[in-house]
Amino acid sequence: MTQVKNVHGHYYLPFHSGWGGFAEELFHYTSRYYHSTECFLRHLAEDREFVMSGYKAARLSDPQRDLMAAVLACMPERQSACAAISLVSAVIRGEDGVEPYWLEQYRDKLGCVSKAETLIEKPHPTPHPGVDGVSPLDPFMSLAERLQMPVAIKRHHVEVCMHTLAGHLDSPNSTLRSNLHDAVLQLHNAGYMLRNHPHLTHAEAEQIDEQT
């Protein structure tokens, strides 16, 4: 077992790999590239009106942080996305409490914090080759090629312009949204991490690939 991570005097369960770097934006810091996380949650929760503008992870109260960690320990799906959206929205409104409904839904996870460890203390998992020889990179790279979106692979990192990715995750084409969302989940679950590379060009991506 890796060392337990202490954040502001609290201990947390490991985050589910399916959240990837989006967990960082929701729990530890919120950067100017939060739009991809916003679009990821929108699709999961089927809430096209959700916006993260004004959210800062640093403003989570202790009860909100405990619940957010419990939510992120679970597989990213509609319920966990709705719970995360509830917490994000409360922080944006300047509230420090949590909804009793969500406390009840995640009570079992909240009770595990005394023996928890977090994703932050763990090395990134080694990407696995996928099943039947099909790389988990293939669906994402195929969509990226179709969308003419530059992508560079650097060990377990998948470098992409998050602003561009967010635009596609929020596409009016529902089939494209679903396919891209599923491809991102597949990357995360396979041990790859999306990393922002602002204004990445195809030439830069090729150069990075050659150096890896």
C-alpha cells in the first residue's frame, strides 16, 4: 500500500481511474482549462445547462471536500456526475454545506476515509495494451484524426489542446460527443492521462512522437 495522503488533515480514498485528470480540476485546483472537465460532466449528467465558471476547488469546505472525494472514488457515470455538479454549483453560489441526499448516497465511501489513500501519492498506472491487441489509444486517435485535432503521445501522457478538446466534447453532434466521451474514458481506464498542450500543432505533435 502506498503512503496515505493527508489533505488538510483528512484522508481520502483513491480516485477512480475513469476521472483521469478531471479529478484534479474538481478536487485540487481549477485551472483556466476547466472547460473540458465542464463538458465531461455535462455529458455524463445529461445536463447541457451546467457551467463551471466561478468554481474554485480551493473553496470547497471540509464537508464538501469529503463528499467530492467520495464521489470521485466511484466510477464516472450519471449519478456521480450529478453529485459532482451539485457540489460545484454550491461552491459557485458561495455555500459551504452539502445536500443530505448526496450524503446518504455516498455514506459508505465517507466511512472509509480512515484507511484511504489517494491517486496523488500513486505513480501513474502503466498503460496496458488493451484487449485482443487493440490499443485503448485507437478510438481516441481515430476521432482526433477525423476532427483534425493534433495529439501527441508521450509515455503515459496524451497531450492535446484542452480548449480544442472541450469544443468537441460539447459538439452539437450527439454521436460525436458520445464517441469522444467514451474514448476519453477508455484512455483514463487504460492508465493514460490527458495533459493540456495549448495550441498544439500537427508538426509539434509529430516532433514529440519522434522524441518518445
